Amino acid sequence: MASINLNTVVKRYGKTEVVHGINLDIAHNEFVVLVGPSGCGKSTTLRMIAGLEDISGGEIRIGDVLVNDLPPRKRNISMVFQNYALYPHMSVRENLGFGLKIAKRPPDEIVRRVDEAADILGLTELMERTPAELSGGQRQRVAMGRAIVRQPGAFLFDEPLSNLDAKLRVQMRTEIKKLHQKVKTTVVYVTHDQVEAMTLADRIVVMKDGHIEQVGTPMEVFNHPVNTFVASFIGSPPMNLVPARIAGGEVVLADDTRLPVPGRLAGRVTDGQEVILGIRPDDMTPVGHGIHDSGEGAMLSLPVELAELLGTETLIYTRLAGQEAQGKMFDPRDVEPGEVLEFRVALDKVHLFDAGTGRSVRLD
Amino acid sequence: MRWRAEKHTPFLLLSPAILTILFVVAIPLAFSLYTSMTPYKLTKPDTINTFVGLRNYVRLFSDDKFWWAFGRTILFLAVALNLEFILGLGIALLINRITWGQRTLRTMMMFPMMFSPILVGFQFKYIFNDNIGILNNALQALGITDGSIAWLVDKPLGMISIITAEVWMSTSVFAILLLAGLFAMPRDPLEAAKVDGCNPWQVFRHITLPFLMPFAFIAMTIRSLDVARAYDIVDVMTGGGPAGRTEVLWTLIARVGYDNSKMGEANAMAYVSTLLSVAFTYYFFTKLVAARRYMGGAE
């Protein structure tokens, strides 16, 4: 059981700096997800915590111990890899017990702890098989079992679900969540999938180009993105972002569409300021088709370009001031391309970002 | 026409291969098996018609000279193969760590394999020669020994000298195959083992080495066939002598067959030697199949 602290951590490969002085405090037993597009430095950061990459600058502490120069085996962590990284020549039982065997634990204790982990993960039937005889999901479970058997201070997950098919991924995601509730431990989890981040994390760390963009609970990151990158990266489908200008207390789009500046942001913008308007598809819904128009918010008449039926909802592709935009209809009926729908925009959930810096005007 | 029948077509199409195998392998094999049951002497061709059953084999098995050669061949095989494995593994691990000039070194490492065993034998014969040999010269110049050491004559030293030449020539077979194994080795299990608590030696012992064993067994299979039929290098360096101190199976077989022209007896020995090779190949191949089973399909 351990907290993890990163203090201005830098990673350089030769002259190229890929992680630029990251600060992050992960509390004891916290589930933290590092999320970002590929190449953002999230895996490198995780591997520095694990000790598989040297730290070029700054300090990493695990449970108050400075680990900068400690090899992985002395950091009291275990790791689950993207490709499972099982030992191909060992049976499932040997894979699970390997860490304990190396640590020279007594044989009866190894058997007990391995059986315990196998029981938690439903591996009991597979103990004598080799990794080659397992399916992807089973291998993933063995990799997790190998991590929990050692009862480390912290678990590190490096995109553990990205090699699984969609259905299995959702199932394993739930299992990881349950596992964390059962085995209370600090977890650092790396993924590029924002849905995994949202569903698993106590706190999300959004990274881009070796910088941390935002740290917060899933709801904070979703409801109050600090800039356009976080706004577009978190949430599926992504937030609609449309350039606009503030004029006379209104947000004016390129085609002269006007929306009132939301009350909570009124004091944050100045007349003539160039901004980017952010509306989540969930907050842009057609009315008048079985859905009662509450009269709140602003109305927009937009033509349908394409409609995707997803079952309980229909995703409407449209165009807002020349920009591609999406709305969501919670009214199951067929929609024809070209049809003009009346969208209600939930103004209290609209975001405004400064066009120059990309920062949310809420913060200025 | 019955010959046009479709069921004959495969045999017709395969006939070149069948005939080749028949004349090149099957008939000579059957012929030598037969002669191993006759007192066939090259100088008295008629003796080929006298069938004596297993008498050659019976005589062989009660012959000390044969058993010494047999045992020496197995010893030669065991020592040479193990040394080559250990040295080859060391070379492969070192070359694997090099980032610059790796290709060049890989090529240079193969040089000894490119020489004829006869030439390697001659070269080492001169190195080990007790009068003019460079080794004795070096030892004396460095003040390590006073007199000359009879490398190729002395009882254990003769075998050691031959093994040295064999190891020099063929270690790269192991090195190149093990290096291929190291190149194919996935990085993830190594990192997993580091996180699992292994120090570098334990990573090597528990992860790298088991992964390399199939490659080692391939090399062992190839090399056991090579060494079991070793003739040229031994014949050039010592000719099996002096006084039979370095006699291995094939030098003995050649002596009995060609020098003493007792072809029947030599063929009987050759059959025993072939069975020995088959046994070694079978042994390493079983190990290889067992080691490969878990590698199949694993990521």
C-alpha cells in the first residue's frame, strides 16, 4: 500500500524531451488513469514509475521512498502489460507463483496465495495450462493474477485491454473495477480509451505532448474541461467546437447565428473576444418529436446530414456555422437526410474557450 | 491399357525421386547391411558370398578397441557440444548487446565455419606441434614452461587438442542460432520478470535461457550429427594415434575398412555408429519438440 509522488519528472531520449516536468500526487489506494492520444508520454511516465525507463530529471517517490535509482524489483510494484507478457514456458500456476518463488516464500504460502488469486479471477480450472493454450481474455486474467498474487504497494496497468475485442474489453473493464474494490491498492492505469478512463478512474490525468493538461475526477474533467483539447478528447462522441465572437452579450457564429452568453460565464468574456463555443452532442437535442419543449435554452434550426441509429438514441450529424456538429435525439424514429430539425441547446452546459489560448474562459 | 490407369499416375510422377532414392540410398544401405554380415575383404572379393550372420557384430562387441573408440566418440561429442553451447551462448549474448558494428561482428564470427575441416586440422596441428608449434613457443617465451609439451601425443592432451580445434571451428553454429533466438525474444516477459522481482541473473536463468533452449537443441541436433561422424579433423591432426589414444569411431572404421580391407567388419561398425547418431538426433529432437510446444502460438 503506497502513495506515489511525481515531482517535475522529465524524460529525454538523447536530445528529444518527451515528458516535460510532470507533477502528480497519487494518494494511497487511489485509482488514477493516465489518458491521452498515442505519443503523449503516458506509457513512458508509467514505465518510469515502474523503473523500466530511467528518469532523466525530477523525482519519483513510492510510499515516501525515493525510487529514482532503484531497479524495478525493489519498488514493490507489479505491472500488467499490454501484450500480457506471460512466461510462455510456464504453466498458469507457475506464472502466478513466479514472483513469490523468486522472493523465496515458503511453498505452502505460494500455493495458498496462488489459489486465492486464481479463485478471485476464476482461473482455477486453467492452472495446468500454458499461456499458448489460453484465449486472450484468459491470458489477461493470468497477467492480472500474477500482479495481485504479490500483494504489491501499487499496480501499474499499461493499456491492458487494448488487445481484446470490444465485448471482452467491456467485461474485463468491469472486472478490473470490481478487483480494485476487492483488493484495495493504489492503481496507475494507462489507456488511450477515454471510456475506460471515465468508467475506472477515481481521478483522470489527461496528457498531451508530454504535459499534463488536466487532473480531476471523471465528472470534473467531463463537465469542466480546462481547454479545447480535454473537451474534445473526453466524451464520446466528442464535444462540438465552433469558432465564434462575443458581441453585445451574445455568442455570434460565422453564419451570424446568435446564442446568448450563458449566465454563469457572463462576466468572463468581453465584447469582441474571439472564442470557441463548445456544445456536447448530449446538450444539443431535437425537440418537438415526442419530447416536450421545456422552453429553456436556445433553439437552432439545423439540417440533418446523416443519422446513426444507436438503439435508445440517434446520433444526428449536422452542420453548425459551416462546422461539422453532432446532436443526439432520444426519440426513436427515422430521420431523413435533409430534414430540418429544431435543436434545443442546453445553455447552462455550454462551454466557452478563448480562441487564442484554447483555455476555458471559466478559468480567467 | 492398364498402365494408363489413374492410380498409377502418382507413382509415375514420383518415379524420378523414387529411383534416385532407390539407387543412391536404399540399395547401398541394403548392400552394406548385407556385407556387414559377411567376412567381406576388399582383397578377396569372393568372400562377399560367405554369409556369417551376426558374427562381425559379436566380435565387435567383445573388442576393447571398438568400445574405447565408441566411448571416446561419446566423450568427444559431450565435451565439444557442451563447450560450444556455453561459448556460443556467451558470444551470442555479447553480440546481442552491441549496437554498433553488430552486422560486421556477426559475419566475422562465422569465419571459422568457412574453412575446410582439413585445413583447420592442419592449422591446429602446427599450433600444437611439440617441436615447431606456436603454442609451445609462446608458453616458453612467456616463461610458463621449460620443456616442450607433447600436445598431440600425450594421452589426455591429444583429445583436448582435437576438441579445441573442433570447438574453434564450430562454436559459431551455436552462436548464430542462439543469436537468432535472442533477436526473436519478446521484450515484455523480460520486463515482467524484472518487475516480478528478478535480478539480472534470475531474468536470464528463468526467462531468457528457457526461451533459447529450442534454438540450442536445433544446434545440438545439427552438431551431434557432425561430431559423431568426425573423421577429417582427427585424421589430419593425429590420425587416431599415437597408439590409438585419439581413435574415434570413424577413424577406426576407415582403418579397418580401407587399411586392413576388412570391409565386412567396418560396415558392422558403421552401422553401430549410424545407430548412435540416430539415437542422439532422436534425443535432441524430442527435447526440441517438448521445448517448442509451449512456444507455439504464445505471444
